[in-house]
Amino acid sequence: MEKDNKKYALIFGGLQVSDEERFRVGQEITKLGGLTFSEINKSKDGWFTKCDQLEGIIAGSKNPEPTSAEIEDEIRQAIISAFNVQIQAVPQESPFKFEYGFVGGQ
């Protein structure tokens, strides 16, 4: 019996996306019957994968040994780009600051 090696990931993965945007994208994906990426092609130069339902969704990187987290992140970014998902900016104050100044009075 062949082992099922499918992995599942959340499309928005913690990103700040409005309910309306989630609904819109969800409807589009439902019309397609879901999104799957059956084959991850690896080589010494990196990896890539294409969406089975929409050939224009392509993800990859130059890392020849990607982690599951990296693969999921790259696929997520490709999906977000393909569906023009509007992400809500959530400003976060950082405890770390830096200073800079111009030379020559600019």
C-alpha cells in the first residue's frame, strides 16, 4: 500500500486578511475544486512547483533542500500574488531602533 505523503497548509497562514477577502478568495478556490501542488521538483540549483489547477501559480527558491515551512511559505506567497489578496497592514512597534543621518546637509 502506498504511503499518503500529502501535506496541508493554511492559505493565509496567520496573515491579516479581512473576512471579505477570505470569502472572495475562498469562492474562487472552491470554483477550481481546491489548490494542489502534486510535484515538487528539486535539483542542485533549487526547487519549484506548479499548481495543478492554475498553471500560472508557480513557487520555488534557490534552496536545494527546502524545509516544509519554506515550501509552504513560498506556495502561500504565490497564491496570494495570483489571487491579488489584499493584506491588512498591522503596524507593530519594535523595541529596537536605529539612527541615521545625511552627509552634506540633505
